[in-house]
Amino acid sequence: MNEFKTYLKTRYEYTNESLSLKINQLLIWKKHLTNYQNLEIIDFNELLKIIEILSKNYKISTLNNQINTLKTYFYYLIEIGKRENNPL
């Protein structure tokens, strides 16, 4: 997680508060993964199921922010060679 935090800080120049928020958002996504799911291999349909669950607990604006953080994480995974595409 520290590598992603460094990526965010250097690429987007987020403040420490924003970095903490982004990391917490990513942890929320990871919390909703099942035992066999992993952000390095998850597909669009599996993400839709998680989005549906999260939509019951968050406002649209918050959920959109969380989805944008996840999208950035996928770009990070592509850059370090752990994913070939961004399912979002």
C-alpha cells in the first residue's frame, strides 16, 4: 500500500489528508472482495456487484470518488506490470 501512496503523491501531488482518504477508500474496496477475488485479476462484472453493495451505503458523489480512486489504482497496477487492463 505504501508504493501506491508514493505513486499518488508523486503523480498527482495529493496532500497527506487526501492520500489517507484515497488509501482508506481502497481498503473499503478490498474489504468487499471475496476470498477468491483480488484487485489484480478482478473483472468488470465482479466490480459491478461490489458497486451495487456500496451504493446502498454511500451517496452517489462518494461512490464516484471511490470508483475514481479504484480506477487510479488499476492504472498503478498496469504501470507496475500487475494488470494488463483497467476493467473500469
